[in-house]
Amino acid sequence: MGLPVPSPAGLNQQAGTEDSVQNFQGVGVSPGRIIGSVRQMPKPVSEPPSGERLAAGLSPEDAVAGLKAAAQSVHDELKGRADTASGDGKAVLEATALMAKDTMLLKSAAKLINAGSSPERAIWEAGASVSEMLHNLGGYMAERATDVLDVRARIVAELRGVPAPGIPSSETPFILVAEDLAPADTATLNPAVVLALVTSGGGPQSHTAIIARSLGLPAVVAAHGVDSIADGSEVYVDGAAGSVTLDPGEEQRAAATAWAETSATLAEFDGNGTTADGHLVPLLANVGGAKDAVAAAGLGAQGVGLFRTEFCFLERDTEPSVDEQAAAYKAVFDAFPGKKVVLRTLDAGADKPLPFLTDATEPNPALGVRGYRTDFTTPGVLERQLEAIARAASESEADVWVMAPMISTAAEAGRFASLCAAAGIKTPGVMVEVPSAALTSATVLREVGFASLGTNDLTQYAMAADRQLGPLAELNTPWQPAVLRLVQLTVEGSAQEGNNKPVGVCGEAAADPALAVVLTGLGVTTLSMTARSLAAVGTVLKTVTLEQAQELARLALSAPSATEARDWVRAKLPVLEELGL
Amino acid sequence: MPERTATIASRSGLHARPAALFAEAAGEQPVEVTIAMQGAPADDALDAASILSLMTLGAAKGDVVVLRAEGDGADAALDALVKLLETDLDAE
């Protein structure tokens, strides 16, 4: 449900008369109503044509000097950003700044210029060969290969006199419009100046959506046509309705003002997840490390429903020691003394490759050796991780539960449970992300103590749709009735198993307040989400009784499409429109 | 030509932050300094001020490298750089 568009012209995609309102419809992925001025993310730098020659009248000496000057200014820009950054981001920026004026890179480009190449083409080729060399070295070096390509693109942009690729740097706040954002863009995205995110591509599970929710920024994805909005134009973004309106009118201004007030009240969760009639649904946080855990505890999280342990391993070319792991896990457990912390064992593979565990040459990595399956090819890593978890748990006061990602069969669940038992871990569980695990949850749950639905992967596998692809955005939503049915089957399997073992949700779905109500109605026992969404979900959950939630779940399951499931449920929850969620 | 050997002390080897700090320090010296793995021919030595060269060298913790430089201030430059390599820069 969007706001009414205040124009008799209605939805008008063409730039028509002065009075017409231009409205772009996309998918709302993070709520918020805001007005601001647009900054387009510069287009990626195009490759200078192969064989491009030095311009007539330009001597090789002058061309080399020009290249050096461009390289120096790219260096200075990156160095300036490094000076204001902190932590890992700072170290990466410092190294990248040095690459810009690297003698190896510039000398090999100078050689090409002296042989008659244009400076743009010369630095392009020099960058390609250095990047390939690093790529072939593997491990940490291979990861830096993309930094060289980034530097190369910046130097070419500088030589051409066009804006550098990446998020524009600006001191005045703006609404960022891009085709899509990459995980790497998060490091340079300053939430103090970026008011909202709008993309023409991407889907509800894209990185843009995940970044926006974790930063609490309103966001609309897959909004066709927004690429044509001029820099500096004023727009109104409604991150719940998924709409972007050019030249906002009085009504939109009032809505943005109202949101600024309600969002302040939606910032705090009282730490008590419950329906109106007192059916308890603990609201937990998804965290990636101690810093997140402390922040989540501060925002009222009732525990941790998903502790991603990859952070301990990423950017590593060897396995961290048991001591090192135990210390890192304990730091998270210590943020939640006496509360539940559900830890997920290493989930490498697919979009999270690790040099010592996964094979980067797999033709189909989402269906490859990932998650729990890395134990088939690299035995030992999982056992050592379990040892570290058990040690950290014994030294902390948290109630530690441990689950394996990408479990497909009851036999895998049984084996994981016995590894946990051997390590001294009391509560083993499984992630339900593979449809086979949802369909056989009664037998899977016989082996372990609990299940947690990872709705992002469950959706991608149920719909056979890559979660990163914009054109598949419509398939890739947990509102798909087929996905909701798999959730229901998992809960039914638990009842059938006989011990009513807990079935939680820890995917992005839990952060959508309307979907959180549906999941509660389906019988899910806990909801885990990015900590920023706790307050909104908690507020909406309190407005419905369990019986109403069950009714809404039946309604969603009966819908013929994801769009209708969402629209039907939202229509019955007017509180969402009131709060701008 | 003055030369020195040094044992890499940083835990991550001459990658990442240690490589950046070392390349920057090498670039600030008044003379050009080269770096090679011990036992490698002097002709294969790389520019010590180039972070990309350092990364392709792939020196790990405990590896021994040879630094070379010529001209005024070469000895002082080499001494300063050896000290840097023999410090665990990851710990700072």
C-alpha cells in the first residue's frame, strides 16, 4: 500500500508537463519515508578500446607525466579517505592508495605508452596483468586482485575527467541511486550522509537490501527507470511501499515529517516479543561478531538467533587456531549472559569462498560443497570448531545452541549431533535451508534438538532462483506461498516428531513485520533478525492475537502469488501503513 | 653494493598492512632499495617501494630476504628497513 499520488495524472513515467508527477515503482526492502536530493552512483568505467593509440600531438613523455599526475591524485583521494576511516577499512584503503602510485604498475604502463599506446589503455592493460598475477597466487593475494582493478578504473576515470566509480563522496546528505551495490561498497557507505538507497536492479535478498536493513536506511530495489533521475533532483522515497516520487508535494512532505517522529519511537524494543494475547515469540538478533552482539544487546535483543562464525575465518588463508576461535566466540557469548545464543558453524562456499576449504572452480557453487558439506572434503575443521565452541561455552554464562548450515538429510543431522555430543555440546540443531530438510523435518528433528529456518537460501532453493539476480526478484521473496508452505511443513514435522522441538526463523524474512506475523501464525517459535528491525517487528506483533496471526498465515498460504500474499496480509494490518512500515 | 638480510617477523608475512607500511617506508628513503628472497639472483630483485612487487614476492613469516641499495645514505636506509621487517607489524 503506497501513499496516494497527489496528481490527477496519476502514475506517469514520462517527463511530461510541469505539473506531472513522476513515480517509480520498485520493491520496498527497508521501511522509512524520506525526502532528499539524488546522487547517482557513477557508471562503471568502460574499457578503453583495445589498440587505442596515443593521441596525435601528445608525446609519450607528456602522456607518462599525465598518467603519473592522474595516479598521484587517485592516491591522494584514497589516502584522504583512509585518514578518516578506521579499522580494517582503513588498512584496505591505505594499501589501495599505495597501489595507485605503485612503480611496478606505472613502469609497465609507461612501457606500453612508449610503444604508442594511449595512457588509458596502457594503465588498463598493466592493471590487468598485475591483477592476474595476484589472482594466480591465490589466497589473500587473490582477494587484492580486485583492488588493483578498482585502482585502474579510478585512474582511467581521472584521465578521462569523469567521476570516480563507487559511492560519491559528499558532505551534504543525499539519496544514493545505483544499479546495485556490491558487498565492497558497504565499507565506503557513510550512513551519516546517505539518507536512503534506491536501485534499478537487485532483488529483495540482494546485498543492497541486506546493507540497507543493517544500517536502518530506507531502501527500494528493482525500481525500473530511476537511472534517469538527474543528480540533485529532489525525491520522496517510501521504503515500505517501494515507491520513489520525483518533485514531492505537500502530502509527501507531511508523510516524511510524520516518519521522522514515528521512527524515533520505533527505535527501541522493550525486550519482550509477544502477541497481543501474551503468546511469547522471543525476538533475537543475527550477529557476525562481538561488536554486533554488544550493539544487539543494547537494542533489547532477547538473545542471538544466528551467530555467523565466518567472520573469524574470512580474509584468512589458513584455519584459525582453536584458542583464537574460542576467544572470538566467548566475546559474543559474554554479551548475552543467561540468554540463548544460537551459533551456526562455518558456512563457507558459494558467495563466501575460503581458500583452505572451498573449490573456487566449482561450476555451480550454490549447489556445491558449501556449509556443512565442507566437512566431506576437508574433515577436521568442523571438529576443531566444535571444540572451540564447547570451550568458550563452558567459560561463559550464555545458553549456547549450535547448528549446522545446509543440512539435507536426517543422516547428516545425526552425524552432526554425534560430533556435537563428542565435543560436549548439549544442544545441537540444524538450519533448514534445503527443501529436502523441510520436507523431512520429522525425521531430521528426531536427531537434533531444534531447527532454524534460513529463509534466504530456502527461498533461493525452493524457487530455483539465484538470490543475487535482479530479473528474478519476483521469484526470490519469502512471501512465495511455496516457501511459506515449506515453513509450515517444517513446523508440522516438529509436532509429528512428538517433542515439539523449537523451530525458529533466522532469515531476512523475520525482519519484515508483516511476514513476522505470518511466521508466528505458522507456529514458528522464535524470530531472529538484524537488530535494527527488532522494535518494528515487536511493535507490530503486539497488535495481533495468536489466533489473528494464524488466520493471516492461512490467508497468505491460500494466495496464488507472492504479491497477493503480501498485499492481502498487509491490507489486514493497517498498523503497518500508520507507522510507515 | 651494500646489502642486508632480514627475517620477516610479521605474522601475516609481507602482505596486507605490513607490506603497505614497508613499501611506504622504502619509498621515503633517499635511495632506491630492492628486495629479493635469499638465494634468488640479484637481477630478479624487485623495487622495495612497490606494494604490488612485495605482494608478488610472497614472503611469509620466517622467510629471509635480501635488501640492496646504492649511493649516499644507502647504509642508513637499509638499517632502518631491516628493523621494520624484523618487527611484528601485525601486532601494532
